[in-house]
Amino acid sequence: MKGIHKVVVGTKYLKYEFELRRNLTVIRGDSATGKTTLVDMIRTHMNDGESGPVTLNCDKGCYVVEGNLWKGQLNNIQDSIVFIDEGNEFVKTKDFARAIQQTDNYYVIVSREGLPALPYSVEEVYGIRTSGKYGILKQSYHSFYRIYPDSTTENIKPEKILTEDSNSGYQFFEAVCKECQMQCDTANGKSNVFSYLKAHKDEKVLVIADGAAFGPEMDRVLQLVQTRENLTLYLPESFEWLILSSGILKDAKVAQILQTPSDYIDGKDYFSWERYFTALLTEKTAGTYLNYTKKTLNEAYLKDGVKNAILNQMKEVKM
């Protein structure tokens, strides 16, 4: 499944209205914020249909999966939106991640905790905001996506950069940092970012990570950011997205894709948008001087013109 899908579900007392644009969406929040009520409405409509008290408008079927029989339930659902309420421990398992990885469904998961087995985006973590009889999904981390809204951003001059892994992205920023006489470290995995920051509490660090899959780590890392003035987050979709957005490929199709990624990225083929952008960049540069590989950075990306075009996408950061 791909594209943006609008869901409107309600009774005569309460209505929820929201849009889903990726295969993984997480709803979080405290008790009594309407999370379980939303899932209950979907379940009621699933059981009672149009004759029941719940109305549901969506271009895709909506279902609730739960309990010990979740895997069998999933086997019977295709090209639909699957809702899973909190308390279903299977969503935390690698078994669940494997089971949904190549399905053509969108998944809406209610959970107060991070789900480390799932590569969900910081942009697709929501709380529920209610106003009278209406409830909508409100992005939890919107102000931390690519740092802050442009209107309130001051120039950030980092003293040290931390990347989440040691692949081409780290190699690029390590080279840039050497030119600027700065240090660049790798956390060797997004799950290690938090422990690194805890161990380097007195250092001014800019964290650069793939926002497309950093959702599971965001809550605890954000807690540190909110209590320490020396930490800043920069979360583009991915390093490959930065390159594609820089304009160095001069490819009209790429520009079109970047405008509306949901129209092109099928969750059945790409578990996270980061994987799609890697595949797209690899395909578009194959056989050219910009030939891209994930593991080892092509030195062409360190030439001044190309390097500066990439860095110019990081408008809030001054190297």
C-alpha cells in the first residue's frame, strides 16, 4: 500500500478524523486521552458493520488485530489499515516485525513505550487532541523534525557531531568535521545514541540521525535534549534523502518524488522510507561518477561543489 489515506470514524457522541501517510504510525499518550476509544470504535465497526453505532469512512478496510491469535488474523488481512491497541505485547517482538515487513497494510499501533523492533518515523508518532466532540492526531515530535520550524531557528554551530551509524553518512560528516577541526563520532547504531549522550553529558553535541526510522529512540533522547542545553537533534529522513534533496542529480523525477513520497513508497517493498531513499539514490547514480553505496562513501561526494550542495540542505546548521 502507498499513498495518503484518510480515516473518519465516529458515533453521534464523538468523531475522529486523521490521515495516514506511511506504513507505520504510533499513537501514544497518557490514560484517558482517547487512544483505546479510537481502537474500540474500529473494532465495533468491524464486528457490527454499517448497522452498528459506529460510522467509518475510509478508502481502505480497517481492522483490529489483538491477542494470541494475532498472526492468524494478519494472514487474512491485505491492503488494509490494521489497528493494534496497547497491552498487546507481541508488537514489541521481532516476530511481529518480521510478520508485517512484507505485507501491504498500514499499521496504527497504540503504545506508550518505544517499539525498537519497528523502524517508524519521528514524524509518524502522534498524540490525540480532542476538542468537544472531535478528535484528531497531533504530531508528538513535529517541532524536532529537522530541528525546529524555520521561523524560530537560530544558527547552530556544533562542537561535535554524533551520527547513528558508521556507513556513508558518518564517513561524509567525519570528513567535513576534519576540515572544520571538529570531532565526529559514531554511535554504531541508533539504539546506542542515548547511552553515548549519557556518557558525554558535558559536551556540546549535534546528533544527526535518520528521522525515517528514529521513532523508537526519540522519547528517551528527547528527554535528554529537553534537560540539557548542549544537545541538539538534526533528523532528516536519511543521509540519502539529504543527497537527493541537494539537487546534484538534476533529475526531475527525483524532485517529483520528494514532493509527495507517499505516492511512490510502497510499504510492502520498503519497511521504512530510509530504505526507499537508499534504493532510489543507488539506482539514479549507478554507472555515474556519483555512484552511491551505503557502506563506503564515494569520494566524489567530498568534492566542494557536491559537498556544499548537501550541506546547504542543512540550513539550520553552520559548519
